[in-house]
Amino acid sequence: MPDLAMLASAIEFLDTAFDMAAALAAADEPLARQDQVRGLQFMMLQAHSRVLLAQYEQRDLVKAIDRLEADAVRAAGWRQDASRYVLRDFGGGTYAYALRPGEERDEPPHLLCARCFQAGGKSILQFVLPGRDGRRIFECHACGKQSCLGRAVPERFAATDPPEPVVRRFAAE
């Protein structure tokens, strides 16, 4: 909102200019008339500059309101989109955001970077390669973070099938 003191000042300048115009009409001497004209022009310029400043302030405020409204619309859209995802635990202390069941909307299954999601962004994790420890390595192209998702399997079991369970048999006494 424009500064009210500035607008009041502009109104005062206009009132003074009106009074000077009335005095100009009553002035008989040419020098007095010139002084009145100069004073009147000065007051009008002052009032005009105050009004221009108020208009610039109003324009800046309108731009700020437009930015805030656009931010509010983006935030509402983000909240709606973010509600479609849930943080999933992939085991071994690894997490990523995945679509909730029933929220696919013609999208293939995908995972989102937890760091970018927490910052208000949506970046799909891209599969890079399987890790040697049985986990899968994903990369976020937005923030550059690599995520190893899944529970680590000891290296001696990673390339082979898990060992058979050991069964101990006790002799009947």
C-alpha cells in the first residue's frame, strides 16, 4: 500500500497550489504575479513527484502480491503432488519416496530422491548398477546424490544362493 504520509503530503501541496492560484488571480503587479507563478509551478512539481513515488510503491506492492500468490499456488500444487508419495524403508537404513498404492496415474513405478523431496522438489532416482553387496545403486540427477537401496548382503553370499540352514539333530537319550 502506498505510504499514506506521502499521499497526504501530495494533497497538501495541491491545496497550497490552489491557494497560490487564487492569490495569482488577485495579484496586480507583474513581479508579484511571476513569483506566484513560480511558486505554483514548484508546488505542482512537488505534488506530481509525490504521486509518482506513490504509484511506484503501489506497482512494487502489486508485483510482490502477484509473486506471493504464484508461490501459494505452487505450494498447494506441491502439497497435493507430495501426498501421492510415501517414504519407504528399503532396509539397511536406506530410504526413498515411492508412489502410494493406487496413485500411479499412468506413471511407471519410480522412486524419488529423499533429499530433493524434503527440499520441495521431485527428482526421479535413476538406476545406475547393482552393487556388489546385493544393494541397488541409484543416482539423483538433480542433486547428484547416489543412493544404495536395500539391505547389504555379506559379500560371500552376494554372488551365490543363500546357504542352506543348519539343522542340528540331537540323539534321543
